[in-house]
Amino acid sequence: MLSGHWGPGKSRTLCEKLDLFCRVYPGARCLLARRTRTELGASTLGTLRDETIGTELWERWWMRSAEGGGTLTYPNGSIIVAAGVDDAQRWASSAWSLIAVDECQEISLDQWVRMSGRCRQQLRGLARGPLPPGWPRQPFRQVLGACNPEDPGHWIFQRFKPAQGSRAWEEGGVSFECAVFGEADNWENLPPDYVAWLKSLVGTYASRYRLGQWVAFEGSVFGDTFGPWNMVERPAAWAAQGGYPPADWSRHRAVDFGYRNPFVCLTFARDGDGRLWLYQQRYMTQRLVEDHARDLVADEARELHALREAARRAGAPEPRWLPWGTSVADHDSEGAETLRRHGVPTSPALKDREQGLMALQAALRRPALPAVIGALAEAQEQTTGERLEVALPGLVIVRGSLLERDPRLRADRRQPPTCLEEELPRLTWREVKEGKPEREEPRDIGDHAIDAARYLVYTLRKRGMVTARVLEVEPAGGA
């Protein structure tokens, strides 16, 4: 079992092992699998084709099957069959020399045991007939798995004990091995911005996916990332344009549809450092989408009018429209069409929940600044009269950004959240039952504004647009 953080080359290792085994041992029957064939085709199979075999040989050796799978046939008779673990008809009736399962944490112990029971090809080389003289015989059969860390209650942790580090042992005449990757393994081969993103992870995500530790999600989802540092007063400089952000900051919108549950629209402005300022929130139940659309159009008109008035007073060119960048919404085609008809265009959001939550955590995280920053700020203010700018996280919420408070939510004795800053500290992880569910997720309660925020932040991160800089201070005497 290969256990480690994101990016050390676990999938590539599986593919290289399969390819080498097939080239060295004629007649080998190998199986490459993931939970589903679709997931395999979108990930590991591409690694085998592009990074291991090469496209030229792939085009000559690969044959797609009518059942939706595929087989890679080597000139010496060895094969690699691609299949989903969920499609037992593709693999259960065959005998295999080598079985490799990627993202093994996604499958159950029962599936792992059933697949292992099919690793039973006779160690005689070619599937039919004797080996030609001088051809090597297969010395072993093997079941391989690659996994990312999960909860300590997961069957992989219980069976292979990765917390004990890399080791090999025997039980009942069967050899076992667990290889654990170190934190920085393979970083030299990863894009620098991806490594920087790994370093930005916090909490349990950092423990699992950067450090490779098997730890549980517990307590508050944003407990160590959201805090007072994310709440800011409306900057005094905005008063010149009616309390709105500068006209040259791009605007970004995120919508989460709802009726009984709240309809949420978050409007952000992105400054020159890539930081997101949440300056308008709409959070309302039992209101039709077309009514929300009218409110959003009116909000935009008021803001544009204020910016034009400010430009007129300053003798500057008046903006013709707001500088909209990204506008994303939940996957509700009817709701999105209603918004579009009323002048609020949106595009479908990227909804990967785990990736979105990690991106939002990274944006909310407090910058790790030296303790000397405060003293330097006071010293500069005393000598120059100007206060040294203090770095902010990648996402801040302007106090008073909620445009209208929902009277139904205010009257609810359960005191549900009414805006993003009230949702963030309340969202908790589901309790992990004995045996562990296949996937750990937050409780699906009171996270409507969080959903909208993660839609936008994850979309911007995928586009390389969330890049708020951390303040750097030159040492005394520096250039």
C-alpha cells in the first residue's frame, strides 16, 4: 500500500510498476482499477498513457472494449486491463498476476478483499503453453494500492498501519508492505504554484494532504481559519464613491438558489492584490427568483450611479458599467435562466465540495506575519505620520454588508444564521461512526452562504486569480 499526501507520484508509481512487470514477464495479466471506470479514465489511465507508455505505443497497443473498458496488449502477450472496481463483471471471473487500485481509500474493505481473491494467475509466464527458452518466469503475484490519508477508523489505516511509517512484514506466509511518502517527496517535479497551494492548506486538510497524516475531521470546519481578522470596517476611502469599492476593482458574484432555504447572493470586489472584499450580501427565504433578480439589478444600478457621481465630482471619466469579472451560480437551470432574463447573467459553478472548502479555508486563513510587524507599524507612524499597511487574509467581510435581514430567520427561535459571517463558525463536521463512512463531509445544515462563497473562491483559484500578497518588510538598511 502506497500512502501519502497529494502529489508524491503514487499513481505514477503504480503505472510504472505495471508497465515494467508486463515488459519483463511475458504473458502477465494485470488489472488497473479505480472505484469507477469513469474516474479511472479521467485520471490514472491518462498517467499510464501520457507519462508511462507514451502516446505512440499507446495508439498501437490500446484497444477499447465494447463494454466501456479497454485493454493494453504488449507484443510479448502481457496485458493491462482497465476497469472500475464497481464493475465486477470485468475482473471477477479472471485470474490476474498484478492488480493495482488507485485512490484505494474510495473503496470498501469488502471490495479490496474480493479483488485480492482474483490475484491467482499461475506463475508460469504465458497464459497458454510453455515459455520460450530464456524468457523469465513471473516470481510473484501482487495486489497494489495507492491512497490518500483518511480517518484513522478507515480499513486501510487499521490493516496497513501507515502511522508506523514504511515497513514490510509477513502474516500467514503472505508478504505485506506499506510505503509512506514524506511531506516534500516529489515537490521538485510539481508546479511551484501547486506547491504554494499545498503549503496554504490549514487544519486537517494540511495534516492529511500536505503532511500525509491519517487524522479525523472534528469540530468546526472553519474553527482555525475564520476569525476577527476576516471582519473589517468599510474603508474610509470608499466614502468618496458612496461607500462602494473603487471603480477599478473587478466585481464577482456567487449565487446559491433557495426558497424555503435561503437564497444567497454574495457580491465581492477584488483589489489589486487579488484579495476578495465581500461588500454586499443578500440572504432571504420565501422570495421568488424573479424578485431576487429585481433586487440585484436595483443594487447594481445604485452602485453604478454612486460611482458615476464620484467620477463626475473628480472630473474623471464616468464608468459605463460595473467591471464584472466572474458570476457563478448553483446548478439550477430554471433559476439561472430567470436571473438571465432579468439582466443577471451567471455561469454554472464549480461545485467540488472538498476542493471548494479547502480553497475557502485558504482564502480565510490569517497571514503568518512576523511579530515585529506591529512594532514597525507604530515606529513608522511616529516618524512619517503614515501607518504601515497590515496584511489581510485573501477574503475579508465588510461589516454591515448584509443589505436586508430576513424577518423570518430573525423570528425563528432556533436562531439560524442570517449571513456568511454567522454561518462560518457554526459549520461542523459530521460525526464519524464506527467503521467510517466512505466520505467525510460537513453537516449539511446552515451552509448556504458558505456554498456560494466556495463556488466563487474555488472558481477563481482554478483560474489563478486568488493571489492576495502577504506584506513583506525590508530589514533595516535594506535596499
